[in-house]
Amino acid sequence: MTKKQKQKVLNRILLHSFFISFILLTLIPILYALTISLSGSNALLSSDFTFIPQDITLANYQSLFNDEPLILWLGNTVILAISTLTLALSLAIPTAYVLSRLRFHGRFSIFRGLILLNAFPAILSMFAIYRLFSTGPISLINTRLGLTLVYAGTMVIFAILNLKGYFDTIPHEIEDAARIDGGNEWQVITRIVLPLAKPAMVVTSVLILIFVWNEYIFAVTFMTGAENYTLAAGLFSLQAGEISGSWPIFAAAALLTSLPILIVFLFIQKYMISGLTVGGVKG
């Protein structure tokens, strides 16, 4: 083995060692939460703390299903996620396609306006939205429809920008060939464009799902009552009381609420690189 080859192997070993160490470091909070969730004592720190608790118990997980409305919170979140995905993608896909394919006056102004709107934090509009929803002819406060509109309005701009960038990478010649073969516009879009844009649509959908799953501020502002809580709001309520709060139950709930997103990510990870990089570079 030459000196150059030895140096290459050494660099690869060092690089792999760095990434393995980094991964192990990021797993420490998860292992810590798992340890707390399996512990029978309501303590975060102790002098004899170990990652393998001496009094392992599943009572904290059982308490989530028996004493806390975790399933109800899960159902509320799933309904909001599906509603938001449906509304946001229904608006984003045709808008992104039009901005990508059609050339009309004001197209670039609309595109720049979307970028400008996307630059502002959504929370800045929270009080204006709340006043609009509470003083309108139909009150949308404390309704899933109102929260769905807020979530969809927050994420639809991101969805348009990401999908538009991906549509730009699809060659026009593919669509022209389909039209020559006798396909109408609807067939070209549904049978050619959308299947080719599947990576971008999957990634966009997952990012919208993650936003709805983790969002807290709008959820507690527009929805009141434990029966209307989402997972994020319900998770916070478990530890809202300094005296009555239970850290093991809170840790168990945090792990369980993270599990569905982890499973979804494992199934779609092959789409992540192409769906984000291609759509994010083109504009």
C-alpha cells in the first residue's frame, strides 16, 4: 500500500469516526428520555443516575393510555395534518405548475411576493388572524377548520416555492411529446408531470406533516380545552403544573409522539435528497 493510499484510508477512518461519534452524541437525549420514561421515580437528575434504571417499569406508558387522553390528542393531530396536507397541496401544486410553465405579465412579481411573504415569521400575523377569526360572520376560533386554514396558509407558500423549483427541472420536451401523442393537458399533468415530481411532493408533504405535528403556539391560541388539544399542546399540558407534573410520563409521551414521524421519515428518506436539493436550487 502506497503512502497516498494509507493517507486516504486514514482520512476515511477519521471521517467515519467523527460521524459515528456525532451520531452517538445526538442519541444521548433520546436515551436519557427513554431512561426517564422507564423509571419509577419522578426525578430528572440524581447522584446515582444510570442509563439503565434499576426500577424499570412500563407504568408511565400505561398511564398515558389509561389516565391521559393521548389517543384523543393523536386523533386531533391526524385530522389536522390530513386536512392541512389536502388543502395546502391542492393550492400549491396547480399554482407551482402555472408559475413554472406559463409566461404571463406579473409572473416574476408574484414569485418575488411569495418569497417576501415566506421570509416573515408566521407568528407575526397571529394576532391579526385571531381578530379576523373571532370578529367575522362565522367564528373560527376553537374549530379545526380555523386551525387548518392557519396551518395551510402558513405552509402553502413553502410548498409552492419547493414544487415550482422541481417543476422547473422537468424538461418541456417530455410534455410536448405527450401532447404530440394525443394527450390533453389534464393527462399530461396527471400522467407525466406529477409522477415525475413525486419526490418533491413527498418531501413537501412530510415537511408539512412535521410542521403540523410539532406546532404549539397556534394550537394553544386557537384551540382551548383538553379535548381539542393537539399532541404538542397536550404534551406541554402534561408538564404545565410544577407540582402535579410527572417527568417520566412526559418523557414517555415525548417518545411516543415522535415515533410516527420517525417511521414516516424512514419510509420516505430515499426521496429526501432529490426532493429538497433539486427543488431548492432551481427558482
